[in-house]
Amino acid sequence: MKTMQVDVAVIGAGTAGLTAYHAAKSAGANTVLIEGGEYGTTCARVGCMPSKLLIAAAEAAHAVARAPGFGVQADGVVRIDGRAVMDRVRSERDRFVGFVLRDVQEFPAADRIRGHARFVDNHTLTVDTHTRIEAKSIVIATGSHATYPDSFKTLGDRLIINDDVFNWHDLPKAVAVMGPGIIGLELGQALHRLGVRVAVLGRGGRVGPIGDPQILAYAIAAFSAEFTLEPDAQVVDIQRDGDGVVIRRTGSNGSEETQHFDYVLAATGRAPNVTDIGLDQTTLRLDAKGVPSFDPATTRCTSTSGDSTIFIAGDASNFIPLLHEASDEGHIAGKNAAHLALGQEQPSGQRRAPISVVFTDPQIGIVGGGFHSLKPGSYATGQVSFEDQGRARVLLRNQGLLHVYADIVTGRLLGAEMLAPEAEHLAHLLAWALQNKMTVAQMLEMPFYHPVIEEGLRTALRDLQAKLRAGQAGHNKAV
């Protein structure tokens, strides 16, 4: 086993790890990047990009189906070629992965260490049986993996996760999606619009990241009108049945329903990849799930004796598992790890305003900490329905509800939750305003073109401003 001495060792070559490597190298640190799996990042291989490719195909199919509403009649029957859909998904997915592979190949060969890394102590790693690395600072960026109940394992190859979907060569006839979170909603609706019979089943009543009760109720009604969505399904039994799966569940009227599906897509969550990297050999403080405690601002992990020289970034931290957050965390972790290793300055960092988008139709957008972060009685809520909003009606996309929240004393924006057309753009405007600590009055001084979806945001802000002037705290009682 050869031994290497470096300033910074980064474990994991996903989005967070690659960014951490670049940041540490830019700061002048001797840095190595360790990867035990395939290069390519979760986003490019099985996450953001292939899912959006599938959604784009679904949106094209839905646009054709919606055309008669504009008086446009398509000749003949619209046919969805499942093989062609999946050919494009895989082909474009491979291109995105190729871009990442090309970038990695440009790193110096000596900086790229292949194999599984394990901690020996706070400053030492072993990679398989071939390399021992002694590092002044270490960045954990090992990503996450899909999780599901052990009972699902009896389904064998009829059980799939989102990773498997993007390797399909054709579309199946029926899929049960277990979990109406971000992944479950996006893939469930997309598959439905591509002609797959879909049932999205959950437990506990949650839908995506929505916390606002009124937005949640609107979302359940909107999605349920298009495809089967049961956020709190009473599943009696799930069994393998030949080349498929049979699911028995109890309906709201107490009757039992049995349905057959080709696959069960488990979208029941993800867990950080931290259980087999030897964290028990370090002095890090671990939470109940075995994830190191850390400072979100600096990404620096905490040890039993105080601060450590170990940092954590991306999905491995189990903090905000989104690509842009992983990139930010990677940059902060790599820079701080390098500065600490080189004795230049103490770790520092600044996080951006939280923003989350779910690419359903209508889209879901969360800005700030969301509804559950609000203190009752300290805020006012402005709202707008998109059902009668001009641009939304022109586009036949007039579904949705937006709530914006502001501090009742200062008038400063606190965040927003929405189910809306073009929520990805509305959420960005609101996140920029939140990060710049703008008041509602200041936001209303900004320009709004006509006719655009953003005029709906202005309507909600005007409603919010009126309530702030009236000193009306709390949440609206009616939509």
C-alpha cells in the first residue's frame, strides 16, 4: 500500500465533490479526489437531467392533447412511441454524463484516486487496499442512495427506483409510484402523460415539499383530477404476481380495491452514503442516522472535542439535497478545507436564500424555509389564484395558488409557497428578493410587464401589502 501526504482529500466525485476539488485547488492546496463508483454525478446520470428529459417528452404529449382547447384539431390519433421517448432520454442523458467525464479526465491523473475510501482516523484514509492518504483536511461528499422498506424487496425485479427508469428501452403499461415526494410526483405525472397507467400512493398526507395547508389542498385536488394520487393510501398488501405486482388497498368508503402493475417505483426517500466510510474511527459527533453534525454556514463537522478538520457537502450532509445547494456546499467546503490546511484563515461561509422547485404541471415552488418555518402571529399572507390570471388563461394553464409571507412588523419578505404555472421563474424572483432582504413595498416598486404570469405575483404582493397595513397576522382562512 502506497502512502500519500496531501493538504485536502475529497471523498466523492459528484457535484459537491467536484466543486470542492476545484475550490481547494484554486486556493492553492494539494488536493486529491477519491471516487469508488462511476464518474458522472447523480444529477447527470439518474437525477435532474434525465428526469427533465422525460418530463419534456410528457409536456410535448400533453400540449398536443390540450390543442383542441385552442380550436386546433390534430389529424388522426396522437401516438406515443415509448422506444423513441426512452431513446432520447438515454441518449441525451449520456451526453450530459459525457460532459462530466470529459471534465474529470482533465484533472491531473495523480489527483484522481479510484476506490472506496474509509477513515482510519481524523486525518487518515485508506482507499481499498492500495493507497493510504494522510490529509490535513478532508471533505466528505459521498452522496446518497434511494431507500425503501425491506418488505418491498420481495418484489424482486418488479421493484425499481428512479435510477432504473432512465435505463428503460420502452415504456411499461402500468406503474405504482410509492411516495408522492418530489421524485414520485415528477415521474408519476410524466409517465401518466406518456400513456402509462399510474397510481401515486403515499402515507401521512404529504405531497412534495408543500407545507402550507391551502396550497397542499389545492395540489391534491389538481393532481388527483389528472391521475390517481392518494397521499395517505391505505395499502393492505403488495405482492409479486408473475411478471407484475398486485396491490390491494382500502378506499375512502371502506371497500377494497385490487390493481395490477408492471412495476412498483419506490420513491420513498434517500439516505446519505455515510454508513460504510469508517466514521466510527473518527471523533466526529454523529446524529441518530450516523450523519456527522456540522455547521451549515461553513460545512465544518463537529468532533467530541469541538471543531474538526473534516467538512461535509452535498447529499451526504442530509441538509438540503438539491444540486445548487450541493454545488454551494462543495465550494464552501473545499475553500475552507484548503484554507485550514494551509493555515490561512478560519472557515467561513454564506448560504443563499433557500429555493426549491418541483417540475410538475402546475409546478411547485418553495422559497425560504416554507410555511412550517413561520412563527404563528408574526406574519401576514398575501395570495393569488391563477384561475382567472390573464396570461395563465391565455395559455390554458390557469391552475394554481400562490402564497407570499411577510413579517408583520418590518414588512420584509419571509418566503413563499406556490402551485403555479412557471413557478420556477416566480420562485427565482422571490428568492432574489428574499436574499436582498426586500420589503413588500420595495418589491412592488419593481417593474411588471403585461401580460405575463408574474403579474399574478404582483397581485399577491398587493394583497399582502394591504394586510400588512391593516396589521392582519396569521394565515388566511379561505382561498
